[in-house]
Amino acid sequence: MGAIKVTEPLYVCVHVPEFSSQALVRLRPELTNSPVVVLAGDPPFQQACSMNAQARRLAVTRGMTRAELESFPGLKILSRSEPEERTTRTALLEVAGGFTPRVEVQAQDGSAFAVVLDMTGTTLVFGNAQQTVTRIAGAFTALNLHVQIAASANFQVAVCMAPSARKAPILVPLGVEREYLHILPLSALNLTAQQADTLALWGLHTLGELAVLPEVELVVRMGQEGKRLRLLARGEHPHLMVPEEPVFTLEEFLVFDAPVELMDSLLFVLGPMLDQLLARAQNRAFAIASVTTKLGLDEGGEHERTIKPALPVLQREVLLKLLHLDLQAHPPPSGVMSVFLRAEPGDRSKVQLGLFAPQLPESLQLDVTLARIAALVGEERVGRAQLLDTHRPDSFTMERFTVPTSSPRAMKSGRTVALRRRRPPVNLSVQREGVRLASFFFQGRRYVVQKAYGPWRMSGEWWSSGLWSREEWDISATAADETLLCLITHDLLRRQWQLEALYD
């Protein structure tokens, strides 16, 4: 490309040829080196509308029917997917927005897509024009797209030159735009059918031939449009940029030709989709806080699942494993025809605990471990106990483990006593002396009560069938040289004694 100095302003046009086929191949890496053609229209009148370079080498052309295309060996035939094109377009605009907020979408023919980035004033951030173009090219290539890039101080020159930048980006120096444009065909101006016919009747084929026409005579014959086309051909047409303002979303969509029923095949597709979401989140300095999967089913309807790690992550293997375990525990009821992924961005900051706080398990490994356990015992049995607002014994619900947003408070000095519940409670045989508890049998041994605090009487839900009533004692008992601190309850309705918990 050479060391070419482009004076500001600087406009960079990113041209995506054969957009329909690239949007489909982007999430199907197994088709990268295969000939692919895309059909548009309603069956049986579908025609080829886009193809990749490998298909063009086989002499595939636009307008061919499915019957004609099926005669080519090894040719992969796909149907056009507008949802996949929309998500690809969104991904392109998000990458462009990472360089500058001034991004404009250019109208192209049906097989291409182009955006123009106004990089004026970004020299201190991205370097000179050549370095800027190199960084932009690398960012768009990360989307698994083949792009053609041209840069110029004139907006329209960059747009016209980008489709011809097949091997390397083109940088057009200031003042010589006309020399770069003169060899381009008239189709580079995106002419209307009437304008193309008129210029063809005049025997014009290139922009150089149009640029040398006298302005007055051209205006007389074509009006102000003639003046505009002449300025475009000379690289002198001014342009008022209208920036696009896309909403930042992390979404990917993929449609299958036939129902997918194997989990391995589904995970093979989810991997590249996650790669794209992670790359787009990383461009905005975000991590992935949650991923929602919507599977379009063969029998109609959708199967929706959401995974949410304890901390936002950027590790592909962690998210893919969590998706695998979740779908394994909640498989779709029928074959899958489409996959829609939506990710929520999250902060990449780490949780900072105290300097002397005990070491905790690595959060990402903990997420995968909990998902494995939940697949074995059930999601309702994994988490931490959250007490309910009631006095009913053993009243709690399970909720997800969460990482605290602040370091735990320092523990006050003194001994801490933990209450260890027995699940299920142990039935006891208790001897009483009047109202005082005398002794009880536990694990084959007789314990003599030394101290007893209680009873504390509790009851509730008298208005329903869940009526309960019981007494509680905190007991210090001995057997030989062993001391036992425990919580004993007496169910007044069932007349049953139980050991509920032990004090450590």
C-alpha cells in the first residue's frame, strides 16, 4: 500500500461484497472454503442472488434457478435469511461505532453493503491514515467477513473506490482523486436505469470519459443530475454526512435447512455464534452477563432458556459449557429449525475482597460446577438458603449463589457458634421429670440433660391445613466424657420429639 499521506478530513468506506452469502457463511465456518450460493424468492421460482468467490469460479451467475445450480458438483445451496442479514448488519455498525460515532450507511446494489466512517480528528487515537485503515480492516475481519476498504479526503471518492479494493485497501491522496477515478466503470456511481441508458447511448463507459464532458452542455441535457454526476466522476462532489445511530445489542440468528435433533450438532452451531457475541462485547469493553437462547421448533413455538454466570465473563468455554449443561437438563421437545442468541453486556471489573479474607473458589469454575450439580440433583436443590418471613420451622427457599458486591464486614472478636441442622431431624426418646427434661437417647447413647433453656412455644397457620405448633429447647447434655449442645423440639400436634440441630 505504501506510505501515502492523506490530508484530513478522512473518510473510510468499508464495502462488503456479496453481503447475503457472507451473512450466511459467517456463522457457518465449515462452509468457509466451500462454494456457496444463496437463493431468493418463493419456491419454485427461486433464483441465485448472491454467491462467494468459490462459486463464481464454478461459473455460477445471478439469476440461475435451483435446477441449474444442482448440476454443479459440491455447490452448497442456501436460502436467503433476512434475520441473519439484519444481525450481521447490526454487528457491522457496532464495530464501526467502536471507531467513530459518525457512521453512514451507503445505498448499494442488492448484493453489497457499505458503511462510511468519518475518521477526521482521530490521528492521536488510531495513528495516521494507513494505520487507521489497517486497524479498521482487522476489526471487520474479526467478524468473519471479507471487506474491501478505501480511504479518501472526499466522501464519494472513498465510496466509489472501495468496490475495486479487492487485494488491499486503497488510500487516495488529496488532490489526485480524479486520477484514481478515471478508470472506474460508470456503474461505480450507482446510476439509475435511465441515466445508464443515456450515458451508454453517448458512448461513455468510464468515469474519466464522463469527467471531461463540458458542464453546461451536460446540464442542458440531464439537468442538475448531470452536474452532480460530473462532480462525482471528478472527485469534487461535496457530501453532507448523515450519521447512523444504531442501538447497541448483542444478538445472533441462524436458520437451519432441516431440523436439528442432536445436541452435538446444536453445540457446533452455538460455538461460532458465541464467538461473535464475545468479540462484539469485547470491542465495547464489556463482558457477557447472561445469554438467552431461543430455539425455533420444528413443530412450532419456541424453547427459551437463559444462563447467568455469577460474574460477567469473556471465556467462550465457560459459556458454552453452561449452555450445554442447561440444554442437557432442559432439552427442546422437538427438532430445532432456528437459533437466536441474545446476550446482556456486563461490567468487566473484578470483585475485590479484603486482603486477609479467606480464598474463595474461582467464580467461573464454580459456575460450571454448580451447573453440573444442578443437572444431577435438580435446580431447586442448588443455591443458598433464604429464610422466609414466617416463624414456621425450617421455612426457607433456595436462591442462586451470588457474588457480594462489597467485601464482608470484619467479624467481631469473640467466639462464633454455628447451628448445624440435621436433615431430616432425628427422632428421640425423651424422659421427663415433671416439667423438666431429664435425659434422651441419641445414636445409641443415653445423654443426661445438664442445662435446658426453654420451652419456647411457637405455632402458626391455624387458618389452614398447614397448622403447626411446637416447643423448642436449647440443651446441654452429657454422656460419659462427651458434651452435646443441641436444639430439641416437641411437636405438640403429633406428640413427637426430635433433635433438630447441633451447636458447633
